[in-house]
Amino acid sequence: MVKTIEYMDGVVRMIDQTRLPSETVFVDCKTIEDVGEAIRGMVIRGAPAIGVAAAMGISLGANAIDAADYNTFMAQLEQQCAKLGQARPTAVNLKWAIDRMLTVTKAHSHLSVSDIKQRLKQEAMAIYTEDIATNEKMGGFGQSLIEDNSTILTHCNAGALATAGFGTALGVVRAAVNAGKNVRVLANETRPFLQGARLTAWELKEDNIPVKLITDNMCGHFMRKQEIDVVVVGADRIAANGDVANKIGTYMVAVMARQHGIPFYVAAPVSTLDLTLASGDAIPIEERSAEEVVTLNKQRIAPEGVDASHPAFDVTPNEFVTAIITERGIARPPYTESLKALAGAS
């Protein structure tokens, strides 16, 4: 399994996901600004991976600060973090990682600036290690919901590429395979950025897990033919009531799954929960460039002068979500109670 991101010798190295599957290219980020641009440009994407990248980027930014005293150092670090936090608004893991790194900085204000910088690097690596362990635990819980000989539909990419490793939704798939279950995956292509076609299909092919690519408008057809047993997707933010923000198109999949009596599961770490939001109505939805809609592989597919809309995410209301799989267990309705219990668990 390819490493999504690494931190070594003052460089954050990440696989350039915009270049997959045609070529495997790595990008070296040497500054926090480089990391921010990689997040904004979707060189790295997926809520957990964004969180890990942010933590590593903050460590790079901290190392570049020339300050002798804590107050000066902290003021500059907060400025860097404020700018980084604007890279992508929907994935709550970005804010989660920034808050965690700033909390660590404040907790060690008694140390020298040099020691604080070292402590921040240690925290970034801890976030990286924890993410992989979290995904493996999540996979263990999730695979218990997958029966042998199942066909699993997934939307977008919630695999190793969207995390530090193993994956959330695809972590459930991998855990099911590791448990000896025979599973197959139908991967929605996920227009307009084609994460399903380019990334999910590539990951599963690399792991020799049977995968068949379908266009986004085909999944209703396969559900009606009873060729899909379960849907598993990831999430970028989950509100207190269980409303789920995920890649645009997820809502339609959930509605169709409900219509056909197919379980719709969401796999996401506790860090993706945003219990400060009562419902998904308050989740900010990132608007990306219309150029990503009217072009394909940099070739225009719509007439010149035709405008396009590009919300990068949609919100699936909680009534369409069968269960939410986390590293601390499986939450079921009513989510206002079950998610709060999992968030408070240690």
C-alpha cells in the first residue's frame, strides 16, 4: 500500500493525487504555505489526510519561525494557522488538527521555543500514527456489518489515499477481506474530480480486491437489479444529529439506497464529528471552480460561455444513514445520543 504522506528531514512528502492513476508522483512540501497549497489544490484530499497534512505543515511552519520568546513565537504561529485553516472549509479535520497543534503549543509555553518546535513535530507524528490505528479499529467494527459474498457500493475515495493509511470506507472493505470474506466493490466514478475512477479503483486494483467502475448515474440501476448489498462511504464532517457531509452525489446515493432497502453506512473517525453543529444545515459547503465541471482532463466538454456550478460536497440527512462507524464503535439512531456517547468515550 502506497504511503499517502510522510514527514522526514524537514520535508512533508505526499503522493500527488491529481496525477493518479496515470503516474505516481510525489510532492515535497518544505513550508506551511506549500502544504496549504497542496490541500487547496487537492494534491492531498480526504478529511483525515487533510488533518494529518495540516499537523505536519504546522510543524514546518513552526520550524521556520525565528523567535526567541514564546509570545512572539505563538503570535506568528497563530497567523500561519489562520491562513492554513482557509485552505478547505468543509473537512472539519483541518480545524481539528490546527486546534490540537495550538493546544499543544499553549500547554508547553514554559518550554524554550526550540523545545516547543520539537514537541510540535512529535505531535504531528502522533496524529499520523493515531490515524492509521484509528482506521484499522474502524475497519474492525465496520467489517462486522459486511456479510460474506457482498457487493459494496462506495462513492468518492475514502481509502488509504484519503487518510494516513488503510482508509475509512475502504478500510471497512480491507478489514472484511482480511477477515476472509469474499467481497466485491462497485465504485462510483465521482464526477467532476473522478476520485472513484482515478483513486478508489486504483487502490483496490493495487490490493487485488475485485472492483468494477460505474458512472454516478448507474447505481440506481444496479440497486434495482439487486446487485448492490450495502453502501459504505466516508465523511468530511458529521453534525450532532448525524447529518453527514460527504462528496457531492452522496445524498442521491443515500436516497436510492433507502428506496431499495439497502443499508447505508458512513465510516469516519471521531475527529470528523462536529458536535458544535446541531444539524447539517450549518455545515459550510466548499464551492470549487466551475472549470472542473466544464473540462475533463483539461479538455473542454461544454460549449464556451456556458457556466457551471460546483458544490464539492452535499449533506445527507440522518434519516438516510443506517449507522455511523467510528474507531470507538458503531453509532445508530438517535444520533444525538449515540454520537455524543462515542465522542465522550475514551
